[in-house]
Amino acid sequence: MGLQRRRFLTLAAAGMGTALFPQGLQLLYQRAAQGLPITTRGFGPLVKDPKGLLDLPAGFQYRVFSKLGDRLSDGTPVPTLHDGMAAFPGPNGTTILVRNHEMYPGLPRAFQGVVAPKDRMYDPLAPGGTTTLVISKDRQLLKHYVSLAGTSRNCGGGKTPWGSWISCEETTATPTQPGQHGPVQKRHGYAFEVPIAANGPVNPVPLKAMGRFQREAIAIDPKTHIVYQTEDRGDSLFYRFIPKEPRNLAAGGELQALKIKSAPKLNTGQGLPRRQPFEVEWVPIADPDPATDTVRYQGYEKGAARFVRSEGLCYANGAFYFTATSGGQKQLGQIWCYRPGRTSTAGGTIELFVESAGKDVLDYPDNLTMAPWGDLICCEDGNDRTNRLVGITPQGQLYTFARNALNDQELTGVCFSPDGQTLFVNLYHPGMTFAIWGPWHRRS
């Protein structure tokens, strides 16, 4: 996560994967070969926001809540650095949001951290964690409160099928190796589970069997309950965790890393063909909770494939889509599609279906989700001064849906309400959450 903005995008159809975009591909490939753009109007051009916060297409509106400077329901300050997030159905038509705060030791005091009683903090020196928000049917904030505290660099995460949020630490700091930030009292690099039923800070239990690494996000296969995980490193691996008890991740399980059968130790960052599936197998990680940051080295020595900063991850229609934020020949980003096998012992396939050919094409894809109508919605974390939400249609056409009009900070935590009528997204800093709604049927 960082500072970013970018220009209007065009996306060549040659970068689309057949698994996600099966219709109309031949025509799109021909147009791409001719050098023609394949963008679409989407919901139409953006309208400049008179409030200077978020530019949206005509007919759409937003509401802002739970922002830096506000007070939580218990009177403590709203933390900043709003990051990964998910939406869950609540009672009486409400929506429950669980939201990460990527706070870490050493930040300036103006960057308000998560406040909780010390007996509910995993590490009293770590200012990160999560807050939970309850939103009414008419998109009003009913209450918001701390739900996880004492963790560090809570960047991404993912929702479980049984009604909880897995918050991930994007750091492997230890008391003896605090890294580039301030001191800590405990090991970090873990995932923590936050049930949506919690009415306050949960007892923070690190899910050690899932691995200690610079974790970004998770997504769970609803059929097998296998947990897939990304890692924000330049030499990251793509992991899966097979739990002993499907709804009890704390009970342990086996951590594995993805290996491409035909090319052990493959560096996927450069020179790979698009739309070509590769058969994979999964290699075991012998020590998922090492004293030093060696999980990815263990997998690589057994032939696991390397990805360049794998970040956003989502599940849709039997497949997992994840970003490699600075992968590709131009080092501007890739999006991968993994399709599991029919059983946990079957490896499945993986293919590259988007790779940026230039900054005007795609600049550091990060958070992503699948919209109810079948479009992929992606946040960028690029290096220029434009930051937007971008939609990719099932036909492979691309459109801009929203633009940060306030500053050069990224939009994060994109997700949809259970009824599909509201899109929620965060502004990283100064932290705030948007509820967006309007004529979703109008997408052209």
C-alpha cells in the first residue's frame, strides 16, 4: 500500500484470460492486434465532485462515514490508514463491515492508531487492528467500534463462509528484528480471525499454522474451505492452507505453496504467455512459523513459483483471481487466475490473464473484487497522481468507475453489500469509508 494516482486506462484484449472472459474473445483479440482500444463507457464519464472527495458517473451518489477525526461509539478516536474490508449481512437488513487499519509502530502521532484495553491487545506496542461498522438499510452508520487490536500493518484479509473476517499482518517484525519501523514485543506476520458477532475487541489469537510471512490477503473456497493466501514480497509465493477442521482455523492444518509442474522455481514476473493454463501441484511448507522470515524460501527450494508482490485476492465462480502488483515485463502489474482441481489432492491450473504493457494500460493493480453483475472491480496502487476504481467487463472492456478527487492516496477495501446495491470503499488516508449507490443497471 502507498501513494498513487494514474491516467485513464485502456486494456488490450490479448491480456484477458479465457476463463474470465469467454464471450466475444475472437473479435476482441482481432481489435487488440489492430491496436484499437477496447474500452467501454461503463457507467459513463465521471462528474467532478463539488465536495472534492470522490468523482463518480452521473446518477451515482455517496455518503462518507467513520472518518479520521470522528469518534467511535465508545468515544475513542477513529483510527486512520483504512485498508482491506469485507461486507456481511447483519440483522434487520443491516450490513456489517469489518475494516483493517494498516497502522504500525513508528508512525507520526497524527496517524491515529487502534485503541483498546491492554488485555485485548495482541502486542501493546502495535497500533494496528480492525474496526467493525454496522450500516442501516438506508446507508446510515448505526455504530462502529474496535474489533481487533495490538496487531501491525493490517493490510489485506478476507471473509470466511461462516461469518468472520481474517485480518492479515503485512510484516514479520519481531522484538529482535523490528524491521524498518518501531519496536514490538511479539512476533508478527500472522492472520487473526474477527467474528462479525463480536461487539468489541476480540481475544487476539494468531493463526500460526497458516504461516508467518508478509501476508496480504486470503480467500476461501466455499466448497472445500481451503484457504488461499497472497504475500506482498518481490519474491512472494502463492499459498494454500488446508485446515484440519474447516470452520476452526485455530485447530491447525497444512500450509502449502503453488508449484508449476512444467517449470519448477519459475519466476512468473516476466516472459510468460497470456491465456495459457499451466498445471500446478502444491508443495508442503515444513515450518510454517519460523523464527525468521523463511517461509517463502522453504517453498521455493521445493520448486514453488515466484510472483512479484501478490496482493489483492478474490474468489468468484469457482476461480481465484489475484494481483501481482509489479509483475510483468514492464513491472507494472499482472492479474492471475487459479482454478482449483476437483479434490484437494488435484493441483488445478493457473494462467496469466492480464499483464500491463504500459502505465496507460494498467499501473499496479491491488485490491479487487467481483461485482454482482460479473465485472471485476480493481483498485490501483500506482506511482503517478491518479487513483481510481476500474471495472473490467466479461467481454474484456475497461472503464473507470470512481476517482479519488481529494489527494494522491489509494482507494482500498472495495466490496459490495450483500444485496449488491451498495459499493463500499475506503480512502487510505485521511481514513474514511464511502457508501456508493446509483443506477447499477446502466452499465453499458
